[in-house]
Amino acid sequence: MARQLLGPIGFVLVNAFATREPLVSEPGEITSIPNWDIQSSSDVPLDLAQLSKPGADTVSWHHIPTSRCTLMGCLIATGVYSDEDLWFSDNLEEFNWEQFTVPWVYRHEFSLEPEKGHHYLLQTNGITSRADIYLNGELVADKEDQSGAYSGHEYDVSESVGKENGLLIQTYPTNYYTDLALGFIDWNPTPPDNGTGVWRDVLVRQTGPVALGPLSALVDISPGKVTLRTTARNLEDREIKIKAKAVINEPDDGPTTTLNQTITLKPGQSKVIEFETEFDNPKLWWPKQWGLQPLYSARVSVTSNCELSDRVERSFGLRTITSELNEHGHIMFRVNGELFQVLGSGYSADMFLRFDAERFENIAKYMLDMGLNTIRLEGKNEHPELYEITDRLGPMVMAGWECCNKWESWEYNPDLTVAIPDYWDEQDYKDANATIRHETSMMQTHPSMLAFLIGSDYWPDDRATEIYVEGLRGGGWQLPIVASASKRGYPDLLGPSGMKMSGPYDWVPPNYWYDVTLAEDRYGAAFGFGSELGAGVGTPEISSLKKFLSEEDMEDLWKKPDKGLYHMSTNVSQFYDRKIYNDGLYARYGKPTSLEDYILKCQVADYEAIRAEYEAFAARWGADNNPATGMIYWMLVNAWPSLHWNQFDYYLHPAGTYFGTKIGGRIEHAVFDYHSRNVWLINRSLDKKGKRSVVVDVVDLKGKNISSETFDVTTEPNTGAKIDQISGIEDQNDVVFVRLLLRDDDNDGEVLSRNVYWVAPSVDELDWGESTWYHTPVTKYANYQSLFAMDEASLGVSTEQKGGTWSVTLEHTSGGPAFFVRLNLLDEQGEDVNPVLWSDNYVTLWPGESMVLEVEGDGGKRVKVDGGNVRVTELTL
């Protein structure tokens, strides 16, 4: 029979080792299974119990050098497949998907030193989506016990272990419409294995007679205090007296607090232990844009008869998060009591659920470099390392469940795409309970958490809502719990979410975001809280395209503007082609004459579109009428190399969307309103205030000055404000350039931001009445085609090294503007350096203007410079 299931458990990160030394050898030690042998059940003996005994022959199996991987992730890790080959063109279409229609087996052997008084616990943290678990010939759990991709469980295997041990996990094929799994909806092709496998670490834990549960930290900032909470569980059939000790270390080598208590546990009893303390000089944790990220560390241990029995450790931060609905019913967050406008983006895990901490840290650094403050995880809650990175670096995290499959298989959901929906049953509610308790224990102590969304497009039913809320609150969750990411409905227990999911997801012109004349009829425009919205942009540069597209694919990009493309969304999605995007591109910027011309125009269009979105929301944060309280751009990064929905490509190469976001996400900023042609002043800080001036210069395509004016203003923290309308552009017959310089008049006129726009005589005309959930049609396009008939600009380029940073100076010496100058850092072989951080890029220079740009990137040897009207130049560093 199955071993005793002790309940949902916490997720503890450890270092694994791959020797036959004991996997764990002392109380309080916990280690992941370091590697696996895997094989299809079609190719293994039917007697899995026998196969789980030590000494079974697995020489012919696939030997996987990692502790966690889906089936596809495993097979790629061991060299059976290559993602580079799988993802090239439409190669994935030819893949043998049939091999994953049967269960697969994971197996590992390890050593222990079992003795009287030693207890061993087996922890699962995520197996997609159902599994049977065997240890040394005994069934530990079957697929009803170990069910749900996020269901973490702890099994007492003390009576089953020996010196040599065989662990076997049989995973069953995942079905997104019947299992609570991790799917990708229409973001990208479905992975051939549907994400099946041991995608999170399986842990072995040794304790003495008393084991501790997950450690939570309930915090307050006024006064600064923490309550540590864990559960002590007596694993034996005798009464045990224990001494519990908590050690709390303050940040920056600050004071250490030690707390003690004595507890008696009856046989088999579990008891909650709490330690509470206040801090004399509390150090608050802030989002990166507002301050520092000090982290406290806590360790709780229990001893019996003066011997260590178990210990748990966590870090935490002192901060508070609350939410409220404003008078318009839109959600507003507060961090440490301060109103916090979310300017963020939606994350995607890798297609094969391969989490790389170094890669994610680079992604988080990119986010912060762009000025973003929040990342949304829609059903991609990843691993503990993600939250450790966000705690340390300072972006906020909105976690939650995904849409469009079993997670939202409710009778009131009309958007389910299967003919006969598999509505929730008892097993699903059971899995949901294990899931939310596990995820709560993983996330609760992390100060970078902002909220948990228990629904995406649709809200959970009352029973599931109660399960989720009880699981979160029972685990010490102190943050907002949001019913869904939309306004479609809500459970009575939570009330309205205050978020809208009205699109767009495909291209719209920049004036779309500022048109809030009739706000509630303006879909995704800059009012309220947009939980996922964007202009559908994110075209990679050619250097990246060549890594995943064939020559024919790249020809189709610009020669067949309406064709469905494999590296867009899936072929049943509204986003399988680039027609809407290309209609706007061709009409506004001109029919492309080559792939190079097409990609340049894409970068211009992407930069323009995404900058306007972020600037409009940031500007209207302080609007008197229906302010913009937050937005999540759709999306941050793709699960594979994609042609849209990203702010940098899969290879971490930044392009138009990245630098458009970076401009729009500045902390202090002056921006141009495409709808009213006003200037807005943005201040996203908590402490910057005083006298500012906005210098507005307008020139034509030849560089002739049309108008210059200066607006003297006073800035206030954490707001946006409309200044005045720009003069000199209303009577122009062709495209003009508008440059906004924001200066700090309290600091010798220091330039705080520089922003250049290209503005056509007319605006794009939107047909709001014909809007859909993903797009608002344009009936007449603004004409920017003369931008690509400008005189060639003369540009001098020089470089200078300053420590680990290079400065690149651009000097514009000709009469007309130098339009959309792109710089790219290359290595010795002429390949892109990724990741790379530029202080600014894709810039437009005034006649006679010079700019100094700084760049950081490992292995950079050359800089390539080109642009809309600039010849290609390469400099050696």
C-alpha cells in the first residue's frame, strides 16, 4: 500500500551531488535527486515494483545529467534532440509525438545510512501531471496521490529505505484539458510531451524524531517585526520534549536575535511553533525603482536530548502590500503604504520548462534596465530560484494560474475550446488544495511577491475559491488575492478584481493609448489596470532571425505579408499571421524593398508602438479622470524563438521593443501625447521633486527649425501631469521630429531624459466601434513614408573604455537629422553579444548634436552602427 502522505510541503532549494556517498547523512539535511535514468514504459518490464529495487539494469536507458526535467528537457539535456534543430523553421512539425502517448519512467539509485532514530522523508515539488512513485519495491504513492503539476507532497519513507535505494517515478501523459498542468495556450506550439515529467526537484530529507514543516514569515513595518511560524511534527509513537530555537540575522551584518522555547509533543502530534520579535532599526524592502532590497535571514531548529532533529531556513524582507479599488472600480496597489503603479510585463517559461537561474537573472536585469517594476507569471510559477533573484534585484512578482484549459474548466466559461469540457471533479479540488498549499509555502516569505491571481480570464468557482483562499491564508499569505485578471465575473468571497482584459494583442497605432475620451469604450487605452495588453510587436533583428528561420521563411516575412507563419502563434490562433501588423507597417512606412528594409521598418514601428503604451500609462497615473493604475505588457519574453510578443528575443538580444520600452519606462520623463499633442511630465520616484523645465524643439526632415519652446514646471513624486500643447506642428505638410529634453533646474539644468518622436501631419484614425478583444481597426493611416527618403546623414563614431564599460560617442555633422541610429555590440566572430546593456539605443540625433552611449557586455570586440539614413559602420573596440 502507499506510504503515509504527510501533506503538502514547502519547496526547499539545495545543492545536489552525484556520488554514491550517502545522499543525506545528518538531521536537517535535504538534497535533491541529482540525476535520472529515463525510459519509455514501452521499453521497460511491466513489474515496476521490481524495477524500483536497487541493482536493476538501466544501462540502455537515457542517462540524464540534471535533477529536474520534462521528458523533452531530459532528452535534449542528454543529446538525443537539439532545441536548435527542433526550433529551426517548422522542423517541430516533423517530430515523433507518438512516443509520449505512453507513460515514461524516471529512476535513480542512492545511498543512505539508516539507523534507529533516523527518519527519511521524500518530497515532491512538481511532477506533470500524474505519477506513481516506488521506492525499493514498494508503492509510495499512486497517480491519485501524486496528481497535479504543482502538487508538492511529503512522504514518510523511513520504514522503506536501506543502505542502497532505488527510486522509480512513472509519469503519465499530460492532457491540458483534463489535468492541472502547465500549458502555453496559443503562445507557441505545444511541446511534444505536453510538459510531462519531473519538472521540479524531488528531495530526500533526513530528520530526527521531530520534523519541521515549511517556515513562513509574517511581517509588519509599523513597528518593524516578524513572526516566524513552522510546524513541529512528532514522527514517533512516544512523547518527545524538544527545544526550539530561532536565529534571525539582520541585513548588512546587523544584530542577531536568538529566541528559544520548549515544547512537548505527544506521539504523532503536530504543533505550530511561533517566534515573534521586533527590530529596533527595521530596514524596509522596496521595489528597485524606490529603494534598496535588504534581506533578513531566519533559521529555526529543534533538538531532542541535546541532538539536532531538524532545521529550516528562509530569507524574508520587511514590506507590506495592500490593494484597493478606486472610485472607477480599478485596482490600485500600495507598497509600504505608497501607491504603486504597476508597469510590468508577462513572463513565459521555456517551452520545455528548463529553468536556468543565470538566464532568468539576465531577464530580471533587462526588466529593471527597461524601467519595469513587475513581472506577471500566468501559470508559470517556476522554481524557488526565481523568487530569490527577484528578492535580491527588486522587481515585483504577480503569480497565478493560467487560462483556457483545465484551470478554467467551469460551466460558466464559454471560451473553452474542447467539444465536451472536462469540468472539475473531486480529484481536481483535491489537487487544487495540494497545489495552492505548496505554492504558498514556496512564495510566502519572498518580499518581491505583489499578489496572487487565482484566475486569469475567468474566476474559479466558489468551492475552488475557498480552497485557494484557505490555502493562501493558512500558509501566512499577507498579500492581495485577486479573483482573476479580467472583469468577466468574480466569486463572492473576493469581489471584483479591478483588472481589465480588453486587449489589444495585435498592432495598434500610438494614439490608441491616449484616447480615453469615452474611457469604458476604449478597451485597452491608458485607464484602469490592464492585466495583459500590447501592440503585438517584438520582431527580432536579422542576426537572430537567421538562427531559427530558413531563407524561404525570411523571404515570406516581407514578400507574403498575409501568410501564416510557424513562429507566430499557433495555426488556430488569431495571431498566426502578421496581416494586421503588416497592413499598418506597409501603409505607414512604405512597402519594404528587401528583408533588411522590412526589419528596419519593423524596429521603427515596434519602438514607436511600445513606447507609446508605457508612456501613456505612466503619464495618466496622475490623471484627474479615470487614471491608469497599472499595466502588464503582453509579453516580456517567449518560450521559444518567436516573431512577436516580446521585449527582447529568445536569444536575449534587445531590439526595437526593448529600447522603446526603456525610453517609456524612465523614472523622470517628458512624453508626447499622440492624441491631444500635449506634453506630459512623468515622475515615478518617491522622493524627486522641484523645478524642472521641458525644452521642446521641432525640426523638419531637412533639419530646419520649426519651433522651440520651454515649459517651466514643478514636479511632484509618484505622479503624472499634463503640461501643455506643443506648437508648430499643426500646420506641417510632412513628417517632423519633436525632441523633448527634461532638465533639472535645481541641478544646473542636468538633462534627466531625452525623447525624440517622428510626427506625421495627420493621426491614425481608429474605428473604436469595430473593436474586438484583440484589435481596434484603423480606417486611415498616418503617413511616415518620407522618413525613408531622407538625405544621408554623416555620423562620426568614436569609442573609449571606462573600466568594464565602453563609451560610444556619436557626432552628427550633417544638416538633417540622423534617424533611428542602431548600435550592436559584436564579438570576435562578428556574432551578437548577448546579454548586453546599452544606456540608450535606436536613437535619433539633431543636426550638430552629439551623444555618448555606454555599453556593457562580455566579449565585445566591435560595434556596428547603422540606421534609417546612416551608412553601416563598424568600429573595433
